[in-house]
Amino acid sequence: MKEGAINIGLIGLGTVGSGTFELLQRNSDLIRRRAGCGINIRRIAVRQKDKPRSVDVAPDLLTEDAWEIVNDPAVEIVVEVMGGVEPARALLLSAIEQGKSVVTANKELLAKHGAQLMDAAREKRVDVNFEGSVAGGIPLITPLKQSLAANRIERVTGILNGTTNYILTRMAREGLDFDEALREAQQKGFAESDPSSDVDGHDAAYKLAIVSAIAFGSRIPVEEIFREGISRIRIQDIRYAAELGYVIKLLAIAQSESEGFELRVHPTLLPVEHPLASVSDEFNAIMVEGDGVGRVMFYGKGAGAGPTGSAVVADIIDTARNILHGATGRIPCTCDQSLPLRRYEDVKSMFYFRMLVADRPGVLARIAGILGEEGVSIASMIQKGEQGRLAEVVWITHRARQKAVDRSIQRIQETDIVPQITNVIHVTE
């Protein structure tokens, strides 16, 4: 058994890096007891050494060259929280090749190149731990790898992006339109100045790829995940959903069906009694369904210095324990299966339609006829106020295939009775 402190190198001192550093310092005695050894921060790589920081760091700890950390023989764990794909990928691969274990919270890197890192780690029998890459401080990756290991996972459904959940919550609670809610999220620090990764669904898709790889033991090409963001959601959709007994959430869904696996990120109408419907503001929640455990739910803050730093430090402690006992690589990644992915056009779902139609007799019957001919049946309908000679109509359908809905939309748009199909959104019961 190894004795003494474990030396780590920290690459990145932004929001997550600062949270990690602060927690390691504040709880150092507690961490020493729980890890079985001290955790010594040997070096911290930053872009600018003289930049003002939210944490008090000794200047001699800082370097602007991350390779100093990777190539330092005394560093046993490389902790990467800088974000982005390169040079993070090259740095971690080099660390692994040198026999170092790594901890990362880099969701984009793992979603795009996780398999490469895992293969290298398996060969070198070192750890790659990444609890902080999904859902911030919510324990999810470790339970999937260990606590739920006996289960065949059937479905994962989650609110994995706090920014979009905050925006949708503010739209529903305060009646804000999308742009107003986005500006508020940016002012409060929940959204970046360029919010596209969040509002267009990229962030949630990266996280879904990581979770699905663990849950289903597979290699998930992130580009094969269907992705749609929330920028088309309008306050009218929020209000109609509420009138019908639903809320709108950006869901990440992975499920095993008889015809293959479904992986998708998109807005969804959820019944108000659904466990995820009450998850508000910047909070995340993930529901996992297994054949033994049934349904379990994980809930908490999905981002921020404290929550994500907590997950990163937990990974550092776990890795340090393994190093102490010569047990690194004891739980290798088993994500090596190829999943038969179901084409998005074959996905079955209920749907919400909002459209402007000509306000004259026979129009609704004609639309219903087109839907019926394509195998799409109507469950409920609302017709609201007129806009000139137009009426706004909302339909909820029974379950239908996406391709049947697409054909219906095309045929309806070719008529002269529907000037605009304003929105089409999935519905989950």
C-alpha cells in the first residue's frame, strides 16, 4: 500500500477549477481522513497567471504551461477542468500514456472522444473519472457504474441543462417571452453571452451521450443523437400547455425499444403530475429505470463552482484511494457495444400542434382528415381567438411515428387553409 500524500495537478482555474481548489483547501482534513491520505496540489495551469481570481492561490503554484503538469513525474492525478476539446484531449491522453490517472469534468471532450480516453486508460490500467461532467454535483455516473450495475437499464429521462430549465421556468411563472427570459438568465450568470450550446441542445446532447454510454454499455456517437433546442418555444405554447395540463421541459431521452435504441434531446410537454414536471429554475433531475430497481430519480443543482467542484473532488478522493491500494483501473469502462440506433423518423410519440387556420366551415375536418390518412389520430383540441380571418388551433395527438407527422405537416402546408404551422412539440405521458 502506498503511503504519504497524493500529488495532483489542476488544469484550469475558472468556475469549476476555483470551486475544486476552494473545496480541497477548506475541507482538507476531512478529505485526508476519507481518502486515507493528503491531497497535495502541486501545480495549477492557467491561461494568465496575473489575472484577478475569486480564490487565494500562491503565485508559485501557477503555470501557463499545462504540459508542465502532465510531464511532471511527481504528479499522480491530472485534473482537467479547462473545457474544450483541444488541447484537453492531447493533455489527458499523454497523462494516461505516462501511467497517470485523470479526473475531468469536460462533457464535450468525453462525448466526442471518451472512447479513445477509456481505451487508453484500460491499456494502462489507470482511472478516468468524470462525475462532474454531467449534472454538476448530482451523483449520477458513479451510481450508474456501481449501485445500478446489476440492472438492465431500460430508460433514462433527464433535465440535463439548467440554463434552458431556468428560461422555461421563467416563461411559465412570469409570462416572459423567450428573449426576455434568456436575457435574465444571462444577467444572473446562468447563460453564456453566446447561449447557443445551451438553448440549441448541444450541452444536453453531450451529457446524454455520456450517460447513455454508461447506462447501456455502448459507444454513442454524439452526432447521431437527435437534437432540437428551445428557441422556437413561445409564451403561447407555455400557456396552451398549462391549459391542457402540461409543462414544457427540454428533455434528454435514452431508451431501449424492441426496434432499437432511441437517443434524443428536444422540448417535451410533460403532464403536471410527472416527477420531472416540478423541477424548476436551474435545477437538474434525471430519472433512471432499471429492470430490478424500478424507477429512481436524481435531483440537484446541475452546474456552478460548488456543485461541480464537489463532484470533481469526490473523483479525486476515489482515484486517490485506488492509487493508495494499487487498484487503479479496477472498474474499467465497459462501453464497447454498438447500439442498433432507431432512426428518428421511426420514433413514436404523442404530439402537440399549434397552427393558424382559415376560420371557415370544414377546415378543421379537412385537417383532421389529412392527419387520419397518415395514421395520426387526434386526442384533444383547443380553438382560440381569431386573428383577422384566421383562428389559432392547438391539437394533441395520440402516439404516432415521427415520419407520419412529417408527412402530415407537408400535406397540410400544401393546402390553402393553414397559413402557418407555428410549432410541433413532443408530448410525454
